[in-house]
Amino acid sequence: MTTTPTAPATTREQILQVADGLIKTRSYLGFSFQDVADQVGIRKASLYHHFPTKEALGVEVLREATLAFRQWSERRSTDPRAALASYFRMYRDALHAGDGVCPAVAVASGWGVVNPELQQAVRELRNTQILWLTGVLGALGRPSPTGSISQWAASVYATCQGALVSARITGKVEDFDEAIAQLRTDLTH
């Protein structure tokens, strides 16, 4: 079997990867363009060729996260319990519970000082996940304990986000597991 080598990441892709990591581990307000430039190995002025502002970079990181979630959700099982179990694993493993948080939460911590376009990108990521969760929870065929299925989906989303924050505070992935244990049991068994 022959494998095709992957092309090296473009400078723009490297910038997005670094910014994504910094947002998840430091928060949106906790890094600068200089931090990104240093990690990518370019001059700060070169960042402006790709992104005119830090806000534009943040918006693109959030858009990429939304696209990644859509692509991820398209590959999930049609069995709602398996899909939910996969969702919890994605939060735990792909978002690195204990080491970082979702970029939506990382931006939300500075909500009052970020521009409306960045706020809208955060809302889009949240709404994309809640819409997917609404479909999955509706497929369970159980009545919602919170009223509507979309309210139930919002509760699941918020629980997972809160569990990520809790694990980030302690630095222990086990704290994520503990925070969602009852939810996981209720939904996947």
C-alpha cells in the first residue's frame, strides 16, 4: 500500500492551528499576535497579510471549529446512543479535557470586549452543536426532562462545556468524566 505524503501546512494553516491552540489553552484574551508569530516562526507584521486583525483571526478559528464539528457530526452513527457517546468522547479527547476548553468558551470569557462578528461566530458554533444534539436527542424517542428537545439539547451542551471548564481548572481529565457521569448514564443506557 502506497501512502501519499501530506503537504506541509501553509503559513495560514499554521497560524490557524497555533491560534486555535492558544485560544483553547490561554483564552481569546490571553494571547497576542506576537505570541502567534513567535510560535509560527514569522514576523508579527506577516500575520497581517493573512488576518487584518486579531478579531478576524478569532472569527476564522471559530468558523473552522464549526466546520470541523459539522464534518465530525456527519461521520457519527445514526444510533442516537452511540452518537451521544461519541459526542462525550469528542469533548473529552478531541477538546483535551483538563488541558483546554472549547474555543467558544475561551472567547465567552471576554464577551463584553469582543466584537459582534466574533460573538456571532461563537453563537454559530453553539447553535450548530445544539441543532445536532436536538436531532440526536429527538431520535432517542424519550420525552425531554426539561420541556422541549431543544432545551434538553442546550442543557447537554452547557453541561459538557461546564465539565470542560471544571477539568481545565483542576487540570484533570477525570473531573470532566465525573461532571458528565450521570448525564452520560442517563442518555446512553
